[in-house]
Amino acid sequence: MRKLIFNYVQSNKSEILDQWILWMKKEADDRAVTMMSDRMFTKTSREFIELLISNFVETEQEFQSRVEEFARKIVHLGWPLTVVNLGLNTFSQIVSNGMKEQGIIDKENYIEFSSELNRWMFPMNNTIIDSYSDSWERTVSLQKIALQELSAPLIPVFEKISVMPLVGTIDTERAKLIMENLLNGVVKYRSEVVLIDITGVPVVDTMVAHHMMQAADAVHLVGAKCMIVGIRPEIAQTIVTLGINLEQVLTTSTLKKGIEQALALTDRKIIEVGGGM
């Protein structure tokens, strides 16, 4: 029976692919179809069908290698796991319907056919889904690391003066990253004044303010001064309402004013130079 299934799939590969594409476009998550051109969807679908067929003829190691490569590709293309599951089930259904229509399977051998198809598809299903999950986790992990590296950079803007612009919400995990980057940057750039710009932070609550105070204290311990800039009126009102004490921390409403104060703290200032004669 396994040979019958393999021969049918090999002989009707084009028809199976056409049916699979039509079925997937009708039933699959729109993300898997609309986010790529018809040509790319057809190409990826053909690779998927070829992958399923290859399990008949390749060694376990060869098949595993192909699965991992394909999993990386579809994760990059944005195929959800639900589409992968649907694709596997759709392939089985198309093969079953086609072999019935051609009279290859009937009532007498249907149980044998179903058993053999399941023995083929079940481990392959697990292999594909496991590879997809591993690839997805690696991708998410790498993206998270990249975002963390970009989410709290300390930027030297003048000699002895650095700025850390913060954008988005600040949770405990990110606050730890901010603290680490801040202290490492102060030492690396030999900063005497550090400006933490919270212009892009939408909400400042007790927890965020606490983290800012901890950061300021930590900067002071390594011999630098810390200034919090970008305090908008609504944030100032929130700080007052919450009873948060920022008296020990330098604050300004804008980054421009903060830099001017930072220059003054390092015995410098910006001077406008007049035009030529």
C-alpha cells in the first residue's frame, strides 16, 4: 500500500499541487496568501509538496535537513503554524480523494490505506511542526535581542556628555537593560553627565519613576551626574499626583535645555557665532 500511495503522488504531483493551492487560498489564513505574490505562493507551495513527497525516498537525516531549511523559510515569510497544519491535512485529503476517484482504494482496502497514510503522515507532521516551532523560537529570540540592543542605547553627544533616549513602555526587564547599558556606557564613554530622555515614554507611573531614581543613584555611584529630560506637563502632573520625589534628580522639560545644563555642568556653553563681514 505504501508503494501505491507513493506511485499515485508521484504520477499526479501537478494535479495535487493545483488542488492544494486552490484549497489553501480558500481556507488558509489570509496572512499566508495576501502577504506574498501569487508567484511566490505557488513556488513555496510547490516546495511544500516536494518536501512531503521527499519523505518517501530520502533518509531521515536528509529529510530532517530539508524540513529545517523549509521551516526557516516559511517562518521568514510569515506563514502561521495553523497554515502548516492545514497544509498537511489538506495534502492527506487530496491524496485520499484522488486515489478513491481512480479506484486505487475502495471499501476493502480503505482501512489498510488509512493506516499506511497515517504511519507516513503522523511522524512527518511532528517533524515539520517541531522544526517550525524551533525556527520560530530562534527567530523571536534573535528579534528580541536585537530590539533590546536598540531599545536603550547610550549615545555620546559631546565629550563627557551622553544621552539615553527611551521610547515605549518600560517594564522590569527593560529597566534592568537600561540600568546595564547606562552604567556600561558611562564607563565606556567616560561620561560626567548622562541625560535620560523620556520624551517617548507614554506613561510614567510609580514603577517607572522608581526605576529612573535607581538609574540616577547608580550613575551617581560611578561618579557621574544624571538628568531626566523630556518631562511633559502631563507627566509632571502625574509625578506630583503620585507623590514621587525627584528633588535629588536634575530635570528639564526638553532635551535642548538638558544639554545646555549638561554643558554648564562641564564648564562649557553653546555660543552663537556671528556672520562674516
